[in-house]
Amino acid sequence: MALDLKPNYVRAWANMGISYANQGMHEDSIRYYVRALAMNPKADNAWQYLRISLSCASRNDMFEACDSRNIDVLQKEFPL
């Protein structure tokens, strides 16, 4: 897997989030997006994907953390 070869490759973490989201596994997708964003908080697309997954997972309680880009709160709630 790409993450085994290059664990610091942010795009691979985001791609895993996309893969999980496409399978309807939104809680898992959130964890991967949060990991990618912890590595690169300026990845605007990943923030958008994260918000969509939060919505699909009915985690509206985390919208504020997402919208304010509070990665610390998100990492505590969705560890990987």
C-alpha cells in the first residue's frame, strides 16, 4: 500500500479517505482526512471532503471544528 511505502505522502492519506467515503464508510474516511489535514492543514479540498463525510456520518457536532479548521479537536475525536 502507498502509505506503507511513503507514510508522509499527504495525498495518499486523503485518497484513502476518498476510498472509504465511496464505500459509505464515513467514520473511517473522516479519520484518514483528519490525518492528511494534520500533515497539511492547507489542503483545502481535504477540508471540503471532511465536511461532506462528517455530514454523511451525521456528525454535525463536528462542523464547527471543521469550519474553524481546529485539527486538535478533530484528532481527539477521530484518532487513527
